[in-house]
Amino acid sequence: MKLYETLADDIERQIRGGVFRHGDRLQSVRETSKQRQLSVTTVLRAYVLLESRGLIVSKPQSGYYVQIKPGAAELEAPATPRPIAVSSSVDVSRLVLSTLRSIAAHDAVPLGSPYPDTGSFPFEKLNRYAFAAGQDPALRTLKDALPPGHPLLIRQIARRYLDKGQAVDPAEILVTMGATEALNLCLQAVAKPGDVIAVETPTFYAMLHAIERLGMRALEIPTDPVRGLDVDALAAIAATQPIAACMVMPNFQNPLGFQMPDERKRALVALAARLDMPLIENGVYNELYYGAVAPSTLKAYDTRGLVLHCGTFSKTLASTFRIGWALPGRYRDEVEKLKFLNTLTTPPLPQVAIARFLERDGYEAHLRRLRKTFAQQASLMRAIVLRFFPEGTRVSTPVGGYVLWVEMPPAIDGLRLYELALERGITIGPGYMFSVSNSYRHFIRLNYSTPWSKDIEQAVITVGKLAATCARQNC
């Protein structure tokens, strides 16, 4: 980390911790330079970075002042709807497909993309490993393509968990074609058509797709934008109707970006044990944490094999390889059988390429760079949204991942805003996609993974101005 970034992070911690309050004047650039024994340029760059994060403001001939109150991030968080406890059939796939197609067809600014920007992914190294694997006659057979997957990759996945303090049995790991297949297989293993599946609200639409594809019904559970799924609400609803399973994303949930506290994770796993209810844990963003310590998983608290944990390399390393995995607990054999029946194999060469990279090429260093970049870009985009979107806009404060959840004034229709933005070559994610109800009509999701540039900044400003126009015209 560069000196100015270290200084900016230190001052941000002081602001968030209440050392500096809203309206307080910071030390001048020269005073801080002298006290910290840093150059004036270094201090100035730190203050500019804090401005971009929306934490301080420069007043000409006066200095720099704190412009938010401690805890303001939580106060600005989007509201938590209280959905009616009625399960619903699901049909969001058409809107999602239309949104994804528009990104490619219009070469639009991808603020609405669900995918991370891959510019910093090590494709050249991975491709070299894949090519080398293709030259090895021992790797040209399909025996290691069959479930559970290639032993080289399974070993590396198990080591990743061990490095984070969680020992997993390699025999439980099943390699899949991305996390989407893992989620679908796990859901298919624990429920049948017509069953009710509890989900967060809002929730990532890939989970709604899985429920839709299998002919099941989604039941939305109130979800706090900072603490996650309301376990007490889930328990109360489960007492009134049967719930076959619960699908959750406890870490850096898409679209809210929260990390569920450990005590709430334990409570959810304990409730699942009491109800004998499977928990399907979507852990695709677990490696994209902004703090110093990796988050815990639901799987770490599970002693009865009820948590079916799913992960992927698509969000951090190799999006085009489509390699994921599942740790299905007591349902392991059923998931393996379904994997065989559904897709038979997972291509072995991408598995070997990823395994070699994990083994030899500094995956952890790559992740540190990625986390740092995403955290900085989250602060930048959040500051721009709060500055240029209409009054009354509230924004999530993600602690991992790469998406922002934006609540606009109720007069704004997110789908109409999506259409207006697309006319200007910009995509956004309308809130309709993240629910089976109409609870998020005036919400949108924004992707901040693309390297920050004038084009990205101008695109966010444009969407904000369009939103302001919609607020005035009630569109």
C-alpha cells in the first residue's frame, strides 16, 4: 500500500470511529505533513482520496472538513421491506436475459453487469497452464473429468479452506461448471417441484433462476441491509408453513453487499438444525472481502451436514473457465449423482490450469490487489452516487464484492431509468430482477468492478441526472 493510501485509511478509521465528527476541521496539509513526517504531496493525495470517498470536503481558503457523521453509512443504507409471507412462482429470467444481452449488443458501459471486470485476471498464465495440460497424454482422458472432479484441483480447493482456518474433507468436494450449476444441483438434491424455498430479499437472481427452473416457489424473508437475513422472521414463518430449504448469500450478498455477523450465522445454522432444513450457501464472493480477515461461512458452524456450500473461481480468477464447486454435506452422494445425470463431466484442462496457478503463481497476492481495487472503486462510485443522484437517494455500504444497491425516491421507476440509460449507452440493473414481488421498483444495482475512468464517472453522473429528471417528472 502506498503512503498516501495508508494515511487516508488511517484518517478514515478515525472518522468512522468518532475521533473526528461531522463538521470538524482536519489538520492542514502542512501540519499533517510535519506531524506525520510525510511530504506535502503525499498528504494532499491522501486528502483528495478521502474526498473521493465522500468523507471530507475542501473549503477554499479554509481547509478540509469532515462532511459525514460517524455511522452515516448505516443511516444511508437502503430500507428493509417487509414482504408478505406468501410463496410465489418465479419468472425473472426474461428481464435478466434482456439486460445481459443489452450489455453485449450495445457495447454499453456495463454498470448493470453481474460479472466482475476481468482486465486484471491472469488469463495469459492460465492459458499457458491449460495448453501445457493439453500436451500431457495423461491428462487427455476423461477419467478426471467425471465427478467428483480432477484431484489436483480438489486438493487446492481444500487447501484454500484450510488456509482460512476451515478444515474440509476433500472427499466432500464436487467440482462443477461454475457456481450456477452447483446451486442448481444442490437445490435439486434437497427439494422437489412445488416446494417452498426461503430466500433473502432482495436476492441474487441466479438463485431465483434455480428455483424457477425446477418449478419451485420462492418465499422472501426480510433481510437487513447490514446484518442480513432475519433469522427470527424465518423461524416464525417456518412455524406456519413447510419450507423445504433456504438459499442464502451470507457474505457480501448480491445486491446488498453486507457480511452477516458471526452470531447471526450461528443462529441461522442452529435454526436449520432444529427444523432439519437444508441451507444452500452461495459463497461466490467470499474471497472478495475488504477487511483484514476472511469471513466465516455457514459451513464452518454446521455439525449435521445440512449446509450445502457453493463456490467458484469465476468472480476472482477465471470467469471464462466456468469452474465452481460444492461442499454438499450429507447430500454429497445425491449431488454427485445429479451432476453425472445433468452434465456428466466438467472439462479437465481448465481444472488443471486453475490448480497449477493456485499451486505456483501467488493467488493470494492477486486477490489482495483485486480487493484493494474494488474497495477503492466502491468508495468512489458511492461518493458520486450520493452527490449526483436526487435528494432522498440511499446507498448500500458494501464490505466486499463489487456491486452497489441504490434506493431512489419512490417516484422513480428503475425499469424506465434502465431504458433511458440504455439509450445513452449505459446499462444498470433494475431492482425488479432481485425479487419475485414488486418491492424494488425504485431500486437499481450498479457494478463498480471496471477500472475507474472518466467514462465510468460520467456514466454514473448521467444515470444520476436521468434519475433526477425522472423524480421531477414522476416517470
